[in-house]
Amino acid sequence: MSTGTARERSAAADRQSAVRTQLSEFPVTPGRAWGMTGLVIFLYVVNYADKAVLGIIAQPLARELDMSYSQIGLVGSLFYATYTVGGFLAGPLEKRLTLRWALLALALVWSVVMFPLVVSATFVTLVAGRMLLGFGEGPSAALLHTAMYSWHPPAKRGLPGAFLAGAPSVAKIALAPALTFITVQWGWRAALVSLSLLGLVWMVFWLTGWKEGPYTGRVAQGTDTAPVPTEPSVPWRSIVLTRTFVSCAFMTTVVFALSTVVLTWLPSYFEVGLGYSALQAGSMFALPSTVALILMILSGSVTDRLNARGHTSRVTRIIVPAISVLICGAVLMFLPYIGAPGIAVAVVSVGYGIGTIAYPLVNAAISELCPPQQTAGTMGIFIALMAFGGLITPYVTGVVIDHAATPAEGYATSFQAIGLLGAAAAVLVLLFANPERDRKVIRSEE
């Protein structure tokens, strides 16, 4: 036992020495760290706008292509099918390419795959374009988190993680009204073209400004060559079979299911289900995201301070998000019993906003489980599993709406069902997840 302990202490000392050396050669200032984080957030905003645009253009596109609610939902689900498959490629991509070139290549894919639909609008080109977009976006979330984490130590990832997780909210707050206006004024094709141009603008900033940070547990060997790990890797099964990983994956899968319904259906719910105009519905798309952004930044800041004061990750990154999802579920379960449109909008906004607190905090907890150089692979697997929530939820929602007495009833029933699942998943996380315990078990297998 003493030999094993001495070996572990020696390995830990070597890792700390390597990190200190790297930091001395590559100092991190708050301005530089947050500047690089800003570039990552900018890409995530573009990334999420590409996802959200289907919800914004769904009604005019459906009218032009004569699509049913079920077909709209099927397009949404097929996107998340390829998104899930693509998520498993995050680790291999990061091994073969640096973060700089991997994310640049993915952004280029997002910027061009929807052009065939602009040129030839058919149901087939819509499905093909969205599936290719999903495959290209699948690895991005894990790589974006890895890029952001490379500039922040583990104990201080709650707040930057909250800003990154808030990028979807920024996309809906800042870009959704603009895309809605473009769609109403010039048609849905103009909205797709504008997003492609925005992606190209990001590429220019990325190529001229990005550099990987030192908190990856790797020693760089030049600008564009693969870094060398400074910490031993562990078997993947040791990470993904922990109670923390499994229970958190289930909970975030349900939260992700809620997000996919919001992305695919919320503007249609506001317009067709609650009676608002197309412009009002597109603008109100930002309301749940505004609540989510405020709560994510607040929770990220508070939990980082609690970590600095010695609170465990189980408290700050497990109990806090699990309770938030529990509240989210309870709120959404009441939606079918609300008749006033304004109150229904408020319920969806508050429920969604509270539930999304889980994203940055749980992601930070998962990043603690693995050695730093396995972050991209671990997050890729975790986010790919999370994306299973989008495989059938948009389609099932469309089927429910098609068979409901009214569209409003169909939408409300779908939200209620997700609320029930979310509450159950949150209870499981409270019972089983503990990052500190599982990290010790994983490290013992190095």
C-alpha cells in the first residue's frame, strides 16, 4: 500500500510540476482567458442559431412544402439523430486535429450544408441538409467545452461554463428576433443565407485570434502539432460507468429533450397554439432564453464562489442543478391547466430557464471525472448521450399535436410529459451522483 501511495504522490507531483512549467512559459491573464472564451462563445452562438432557425422558419417552410406537424417534428428528430452520431467523433477529431483546425472545419460545414435547400426547396433537401448539419454540429459542443476549459482551472469553470451554456440564450435573444424579421421581410431563404455569412465572419476572427490554453494537462509541441499528455489516461469504461456519469447523462438527456422541443416548436406554439402573430412569436422566442441566461450566469458565479470556500462539487454541481431540474419539472406539469396565453408563456419561460441551469454545472462536474487530456472524449460521449433526448422528442411532439383536440393542447401535453421525466431524473441524480467519490475511484485505476 505504501508503494502504491508513494507512486501516486510521485505521479501527482510530476503532473503539478508539468502544469507549473507550462503556466510559467504560457502565463494566463484574466483578460486573455476571457478573450479566448469570448471567441468560443461567439462560435456557440452561431452554432445554436443554426439549430434554432428551423423553429423560426418552420411555419413559412411548412406552407411552401405542404408539411404536417409530424413531418416538421421528423426533420427535427433526424437532425438530432446525426447530431448524436457526430458527438462520438469529438475525441477522435481532437486527437487528429488541434482544437483550432477541428472547430474551423466544423464551422465551414455548418456554413454551407443548407445552401442546397436555398437553391432547391424540397422535403428531401431539407432532411438531407439538416442531417448533414447535425452530423457537423455533433462534435462541436464537446470541443467547445474543451477549448473553453483549456483557459480555466477546474475550480473556476462554473462561471465561464455558464457563459458558454448561455450562448444558446444569446442566440435566441439577439439573433432570433433578427432572423424572424429577415424571414418576415425577405423570406426564410434569406435567414439561412445570413447565418452562413455570420459563420464565415467567425472563421476570420478564429484564424487570427485563437490559441489553446494551458489547462489541458498537455505540453504543447508547437502551434499545430499534437500535444503530449502530462497525466496518465484511464480506461473509458472507468469514466462512463460511474454513477455520476450515468445518472447525470440521464438527467441532461431529459433537459436536452426539453431544449429540442423549444427549438423546434416554441415559435409555432406561440403562433399557432397561443394566437400570437409570427413576428410576436419569433420575438417572444427570446423570453425563455433570457430567463435561462440570467439564471445560468447567476448560478455559475455563486457556485464558483462556493467552490472557492470549500464546498464540494456534489453540493455545487450536483445538488444545485438537480434541484433546478426538479423545480422545472414541477412547473411544466401544470402547463395543460393554464388557459391564459400570457401565463402559459411565463410558465414555459420560467420552467425552461430554471432547468437549463443543469447544463454548465453538470458539464463542469463531468469534466472533473477524467484526466485533462481525455476531456474532449469524455464530453463528446456525455453530450452524444445527452443528445438522445432529441432523437424522438421533436417527432413525438409533432404526432401529439396532430392528434390533439387543439394544437395548444398538444403542445402543453408534450411539455407536461417532459416535466414528469425531468423530475424523476433529478431524484435519481440526487441519490446517485457524487463527483468526488467517483473521481477517486477513477484515479485509482491510473
